[in-house]
Amino acid sequence: MSPALKTTKPSRKRERLEARITLDQKRLIARAANLRGTSVTDFIVVSAQQIAKETIDDFEKLRLRDQAREVFVDAVLNPPAPNQAARKAAARYKEHVGR
């Protein structure tokens, strides 16, 4: 069995999830579960859980990228005034470069 299909620790299963599917979908899922050596239920639960985690991860990465982009664009379009340390660094640079 693939490591991705193993559960990490046993837990009490209290919730139920139901879905209506076509006969072709059921056959396909049953075949895949059989190839993995697991039950259809376990195959569906583990597969759905894995896809759910990936979806959440992708959404959160995209969201952080969007936030970071907004911060970057705002800093470029509306740069903050240089603080004391930045002014000193600029003076040292000008002194070193000779401009």
C-alpha cells in the first residue's frame, strides 16, 4: 500500500459522508481501490482527504502571494520616507562611491 494511503493513527469515526455516483464512477473507483489493496471506503476517504489538504494549501499559498504582491506594489508606488539608518547608509555609500 502506498504511504500516502496509510492513516497516521486510528481515530473514532463518528461522521458519515454519502455521495451518489454513476456505475462507471463506482467501477473506476473500485478498480483503483483494488489495485491499491484497500477498500473502496478507505480509498475514497484517503483520496478525498489528500485532495482537500492540497486544495487548502494551494489556496493559502495563492492568497499569501496576493497579499505579498499588494504590499510590494504599495511600497513601490508609495515608498516610505527614509529613516535615520537609511539616510546614514546613503551618505556612506555616496562617500564611498564619490558621488
